[in-house]
Amino acid sequence: MSKTNFWNDLGWGVGPILLGLVLTTLALMAVGADPARAYATMWTGAFGAPEKFSNVVDAWVPLVLGSVGLLITFTAGLWNIGIEGQMVMGAIGAAWVARTVDLPAPVLVPLLLVAGALGGALWALLAGALKVYGRVHEIFGGLGLNFVAMGLALYLIIGPWKRAGIASTSGTEPFPPAAWLPNWPGLSVGPIEIALALVSLALVYLALRGTLWGLQLKAIGKNARAAFWLGVPTQRHWLGAFALCGAFAGLAGAEQAAGVWARLIPSISGGYGYLSILVVLLSGFQAGGVPFVAFFFAAVTKGSVALPLDLQIDSALGGVLQGMIVLLYVLSQGVRAKFR
Amino acid sequence: MRLEFQHIHKHFGAVHANNDISFTIEAGTIHGLLGENGAGKSTLMKILSGFIRRDAGEIRLDGHAVEFKNPAEALHLGVGMLHQDPLDVPPLSILDNFLLGRQTRLIQDRSAARADLQTLSQRFGFDLDPDAPVASLTVGERQQLEIVRLLSRGARVLIFDEPTTGISLPQKVKLFETLRLLAQQGMTIIFVTHKLADAEDLCEQVTVLRLGRVVGQVTRPFTSAQLVQLMFGQTFATRERAAVAPGEPVLELRDLCVADYRLRVPHITLTARAGEIIGLAGIEGSGQRLLLRACAGLDAPVAGEIRIAGAKMNRQPYRAFLARGVGYLPAGRLEEGLVAGLNLTEHFILARRTREWLVNWNAAQNHARARIAEFNIRGDPASRVESLSGGNQQRALLALLPLDLKLMLLEHPTRGLDIESTLWVWQQLLERRQRGAAILFSSADLDEILEYSDRILVFSGGRVAQALEGRETSAQQLGELIGGKGL
Amino acid sequence: MDTNLIVLTLASVLADSSPLVFAVIGETLGEKAGITNLSLDGTILLSAMVGFAVAFTTDNLYLAFLAAMLVGASVASIVAFSSIVLKLDQIAVGFVLTMLCADLSTFFGNPYVRKPGPAVPHLAMPGLGEIPVIGKIFFDQNAVVYLSLLVILAVWWWIYKTQPGLQLQSIGERPAAAFARGANVNAQRFVYTVLGGALVGFGGAAYSLFVKLGWSYHHTSGIGWIALAVVIFGGWHPIRGAIGAYIFGGLQSLSGLAQSVPAFANVPTQVFQTAPFALMIVALLLVSNQAIDRFFSGSPISRKVWQSLRGAPPGALGTVFEQE
């Protein structure tokens, strides 16, 4: 890469972020808030103390896992908006194991993670089958299934899995301690989650780059017709991509249930599925950018949690900032291509 | 309306599609425009009808130089074009299509338009039901609608682009009758065609284009021999060719019928043996592509039987055809064959269809380098396919086909290639034949068909003629058959 | 069940479905021209919020609806600009806008959460409202409901009965043919997308100003997605789309009734709330699946009936038009 190219790329990358910050600042001023204090609050909310920082990592893990899965589906040219529901089904799968299987932690935890991945994969396969066999666009299939999955989680929480005596939307009975992912003392995050995220990222990065399967997926995503001509089984790969993405999403859901909440709650997926889509868009569909963009987004998400408490500003500010940046980035890519 | 082209030039990138074209067409005549694919006919007609802008030159209507920025302006000045695939809106009714672009008021005067449509239809003896959806019409009927529509908008110069390609014989008779009537009424008719017989039948004068230039003009009376001479630039001498003893049957077609939404070609029966080259001749879109794709397992035939090396292959998936040693070379290089965004190495890996799980990039690169050298592709292993020239893309496509194929199905294998590349491609194909492959190829180039085919299958007007012996066929004969004469 | 209850139920379905109707009609208009505005769910949320906020602060309903329409038009203009001028993927831009608008609605809507505000007043049509049954269902409503009925008819009339509407159809079906007949394809695509967005915005305000009064977090509960699916289900036809919207509304109120049936007493409300989305998938499966096509193609009559029921997307939906 030549030097001018590098600065060019940097400008086109940083520009949208700066402009996004400017617009978000205007939004803050519009509601009469002090932008400097708001950003300071977000900063301390994310990095002010070790336990705050561990919350950021809590959000980073599902974002990375979700993005890793989405890298697969996007490579195959698919919009897996159903990822949010796949996370929920992962959490449900993990909760089911945690509630029904009585085994020591070293066996139970892996089992529960596998159940989560399976739950997500099956749910994703449903969206995939709807697309491949039913010709229902994956956006509608996936989105509809998201709502169904969330409804199912709610039903379980209020119905069959309700806490003894009270049916409340606050969640199920906590899992038995053997089903908890081990955390570092005083923090809400442990080594297993981080290892899961990093290993998944590395695996998918390598698989997409280094295997025949990854190459075939890439060919399908760019030109399914030509890929078919070259002998790539397109339908099978589409279904496989859905299942794998669902597995990573399910893993994220299981991790949230067993690692962060230690129970099933209604909004267990926390919007991390949809947010992962934004992460991948802003990473330019490249695995290399994912951990950093995910970290930025996790910090913004967790940092803005402090806003309503300290400044009476809605925490959706974080989402506004994220959405603004991704929108401007996508638009800037179009402008760049047009005037090249 | 008298129409003059003066020194028209048009470039597309490096291609000089129209090179100093000048000629005149008198009002009230039917003027033929003849040429091979890529001769520049379409470009010239799109310029005349306002779809594209010329780079230089002048168009004069009745002596006045005219300019138009878009087709609507061209039509306003009296130039209307009928496209090969009629440029109408199929889900809408005939009346709606007739109304489109005709009135500018908010509420249409449908009854006036209906009356207009009916009067005009009657004048030419067209049977158009105003309320029928255009999607339900044949190409011939859609042409009739377009004729009526353009006339009602005041067209005085009418361009017909390959109008006889998708229509039946009675419709063709009707169309010719209409064109003569229009000419009598003082319209200027430009008839763009490949078909010698049609030109001979209909046109008072014919201008022939080749490689973007006017290469000749003939005025009635003329013979199709003269046209062939002008179109292909030479008369064909019979050639010597190495005799090949055909081997086992590789491909057997029994009463096969292939079809798409607009064309149906029934009763194809053919046996291709190892070492045989069969050329598929005909105007593009006469069914050659349908046959090739059916034999490749990409489209299911409507009826009949396909056998490859003895085994019945109907309803088998594409992969089964691949496994049996069938290779298909599509014409749409970047649409159907190559994946834009991937490089050559990646293509070679995909095409090898190995069971290897991990990609050995070093080995793949070496393999790619070897194939690139072997197939003389100007590019390196990391070149993205969309950055290659057309000729090199074609070489890459050929290189992607396995070496040990039993049956090669090639769609326009040398289209758009320079002479050197063309010779090279054929040298490759002849080598493959020596190794026992049977080859079916389609081409718009009669010379190519005659030079290489052991047998020739001529497609015309939804029919396939009995296979001709390549050795015994003359260009004259072939040209006439393609033009629908004596089929 | 007595007739009175049925009449009341039908009347409430007609009223409660009106935001969905506006959204479906608006989106149909844009898609007819060839552009998918996937941001619908976000647009509705944001316009519902803005509509309520303006009504709350100014006490002026006209201003409220106007502001909501402006929001819808602005979001749609981003979609139109990015797909026509920048040639960007309509799905990517639409999705990002969905997310952004949802967060904007939450952020700016915070001060208005669960505040009582003005509502669209009831307005029985004098005379017509007295007609038994019909009058109760159709003419004992408010101005927004009347307008929703009017919009269905007006858009249907515009598309199928006027010259510009004919051109609109040709632009979405075969832009090259429209261009050859003198249409400025991209300019018209822009206008219809923005106009459609304004209608969607109007629907958003209808939601927060009478169907579900007020403002709360994610107040419109996903009807934007339902609207997108109903456009497909309705075969890109305004009247069939509206019927689809009423079917969804009707089934939703049926599920409301089902909750009062003892057999379903243990099923939580939240489960019923997901029913429309399951229904959405089933509906799309019904109109997209080839197996169902084959089933109906058995006899010529059933094939004709089915084809006229399902409708086809505009031929050039989602594609870029470029003059040669």
C-alpha cells in the first residue's frame, strides 16, 4: 500500500467517526445536556473502575462472537438478521441444560455451551431453510424468528421455568453454581468467555482465509451463479453458513446466560445481535477490524448506561452514536466509490 | 423522411464501435443493415434512436441536422426504434402500453386511445386485444403493438432490430407485408438483420457493416452470395482437415426438446462420438445456448432423453454431469463463469474440486502459475479476473475446465478474441479432441463453424436441421440455412 | 357473540390497523417505483415519537402529523439518495437507519415517556354514522381513520387510473422502457420514495396519537417489519396490501380475545404479542413458496386465481437504473 493510499483510507475511516461525534454532540445540545460532561460520564462509565471495565468486556464477548458468526453469513452473501433470536435460543438451550442436568462444573459448563451453540444453530437453520426451500428472504424469516424466540423466552420465564411462587419477568431462578462460568474475583468476567471470543475469531479468520470451504463461501457471496458453475454446492453452503453463524450466536447467548446473568432473563440477547451487524458493517466485513470495533461499541454501550443515573440523559445516546457512525461510514463508502 | 449519416464515430473504451459511418437512406424505402455480431449495427441504431450519444459526426433528417439527448426526443423528431426484445412493460395491458408516454394529462382519455389503437391496428390488419396483458403476447404481437405505438407518436423513421428472430413464419409474412405498406406510405424503414434471406426478400438497398465500418452497399437486384461476401469479407474456400476416426458415443440426444420462456426447440436428435467436433450454427438466441445448457445439466430439458457415455442423465444434478466428465464454457464470462473479486489462484482452487480441507496457498499458487503459463494468460496468480482483458478471461475459463473431459460444450468459445487468441484456443481444443473429447460449440462466425466442425447443426426459427457434414457444406449453403432458406 | 360485539370489534380493527395501513401504502408506493425502504420500523418509531412530542408541546395535532411526515420523508430521502445517487445496497442502508432511528426515538423521546398528551378526537360523520352496522364500523371513527381509507383509494386510483401512475408502474417494472417513453426515472423514484416515507411517518403519528396513546420505549412494537411483509403479502397492490393489514389487525385482536378464553389463561400476553411475527413468516411462505405454486397450477382456473392473488414484485425492484 502506498503512502497516499494509507492516508486516504485513514481519512475515509476517521471522517465518519468524527462527523458522527459532531452530530451526536448536536443531539446532546438539543436536549440541553452538557456534551463534555456526557462524554466524561461515558468514559468513566466504561473505564472508571475495574468492575466497569469488566462490564465492557461482558459486552465485548457477545459482540465478537456475533460478529464472527456474521462474517460467515456475510461472506456467503446473506443478511442474517435472525442473529438476535439465535442468541436467545442459545441462552434457552444453555438454561435448559443448567436446569435439568446435574453434573460437576467441568462437565456441565462445556455441555451447556454446546447446548447453546446447538440451539442457535437449529434456529438459524430454520431461517436458512425458509430461504433456501421456502424462498422467504432471510431478513423476514430471521426477523420473525427473533420475535418468536423472544416470546418463547418470556413464556418460559413466566410459565414453566418461573421462580418458585412468583411469576416475574425479572428472570428464572438462578442456575446452580456448577453451571456458572468461572469469573475472576470481584469481576463479572472470566477467562473462559474471553478465550471463547478470541479462539472463535481466530478460527473463523483462518477458516475463511485458509480453507477451501472459506473460499467457496466467498465465491458464492460474490457470484453464486459462477460459483455453481465452478462446482460449488451453493444451497448446502448457504445452509451451513446459517448453521455456523447460529452456533456462534448461540454460544454468545449461552455465555450471557451462564456467565453474566446466571439465569435466563427476557432480554438475554441484549441487542448484541443487531449491534453485531453494525460492528461487521463498520469493520468493512473484515475479521481484523472486528475486535477493535466491537470493543469501541462495547465501551460506548456500557459507558452510556451511566448517563441516565448521573445526568438524566437517556442511555440510547450510545446507540445514536453507533448508528450515526455506521450510517456515515456506509454513505462515505458510496461517495468514495462514486468520485474515485 | 430522408435520413443521412455523416461521419459517425463512437468509441467504447478501446473499441471503435462505429468508425466514420456515412450513408443515406431515401424516404419510402426499406433499407437493410447487415453485419456480424459486433459489427456496429446496434451501436449505430442506438445513436440514431437517442439511447446513446455519438462521439462525432452528424445525423440529418430531411436535410436538417438533428440532436437528441434521449429516445423520447428522438421519437419527437420522428425516429422510433423497435428493439429485438420489444421495449415494453409486460405486466401492463396493451392499452396501457399504448398510452405510456403518449399523453401528459392526469386522467387518460382511455376511450380515445382505445379508438386510436383500434383504428391503427385495423389499418395494418393487426389483431390486438387492448385489454390483454403484454406478458401474454408473442414477440410478433408485441412488435405489432410497438409499431402501432410508434406510429401514433409520429414516427417517420422506424428501426427494426432483428425483428424476425423470435417470431413464427406467418407472423413474419405479416410483418413483411406491414413493412412494405409502411414504406409505401412514405416511412423510412431500417431493417437490421443477420438473415440474408430476409434482406434479399425485403430490402431495396442493403448496407453492410464490418468491424465498425461500412464495407459495402448493394442495391436491388442483389444476390445473397454478394451479401455473404461483404459480411464475412471473403468467399470461403474448402479446406483440408485431418481425418478423425470417431470413437464411442459420448453424447446421445433422443427427441430432445429445450425451451425457455420465449423459444422452444423440439425434436433434437444427435449422437456425438469421442473425437468429434460439432458446430452449432445460427443466429444468436435460436436455441444453441438452450441445447448446450441442457447437455451440461444446468437446465432441465422439456422432453426427450439425454445420455452421456451411455448413462441416462435426465433429472440428474449438475454435479453428476461434472462427475461424468462434462465441461461447459459459458458465454457470459464475468456473469456465469468467473467470480469478480477473486483472483486466478482462487479460481483454480475452486475448479479443481479436490477434497482437500485446507488450502495450500503455495502449491495453489504454483499450480496457478503453471496453468497461467500453459494457457498463455496475461496476468499473474494474484490478478483479479475482472482486471483481465476479454481474451485473457476466455483463456482463464478454458484453463478452468479439467483436462480429461469427455464432452466439452462451448458457447462462443472465441467471441471477442483477436486472431492470435482464437488460433490458440482452437489449438487447445483440437488437442483435447485428440485425447478423446467430443466437442459441441456454438458460434456466430460461419468461418469458424466451417473450418472446425466435423458436423454442423443449424438452428433457425425454432427448428434444427439435420446435421450437415462439415466437409461437404459450403458457406453459401450454410448462410442460406441460417437465414432460414431451405430449412 | 352478539352482532354488537362483532361490529365493535370490526370498528376497532379498522381503527387500530390504520397506522399499519399508512405504512403499507407508503412502502408500496416506493417499491412500485423500484426502491425498498427497509428502514420502515425505525421510521415509524421516530415519527411516532416526534408526532407525540410535537403534540405534547404545542397541543397542535396538525403540526404533530406534519412533523411526523417530515421525519418519514427525511429518512426516506436518505434511502433514496443512497440507492439512486450512491448506488449503495438498499438493505444495508435501510437496516442501519432502522437501528439509528430506533435509538434516536428512545433518546429524544425520553422526556415524553408515559406522559398524557392530546389524542385525535373522535369524529362521527353526521348522518352516515347513524347507518346501522356499516355506519358504526366505517363512519363512527376519527379523521385519521377516514384518511386511511381515503389514502388506500387515492393511491390505488393514482397508480391504476392516472397517467403519472401508469408511468410509475413502468418505472418500477421496466425503467428502460419508461425512459424510452420520456420518463425521468431516477427523479420520479426519488419523489415516490420520499412521498411514501411521508405516509409512513403519518402512520407513526397515528400510532402514538390514538391507537396506542402516548410514548414509551419501542412504542410501536415492530409494526414496521410487519408492514414490509404485508407489502409482499399484498402483492404490491394498495388495496390488497390494505386488506393484508386488516387481516393482521384482525388476527391481533382475535388473539386479544383468545386471551380471555379460559383454555389460554396460562399463556402469557407476551406470547400472544409474538403471534403476528410467526404469522408474518407463514404469510410470506404462502406467497413465495414454489410448492404452493405447483399445487395451484394443477388446473388452469386455480392457477389463474392464485396468480391474481399473489402478485409479483415490480420487475426492477432494488435495481439501479443507469442510462447507457
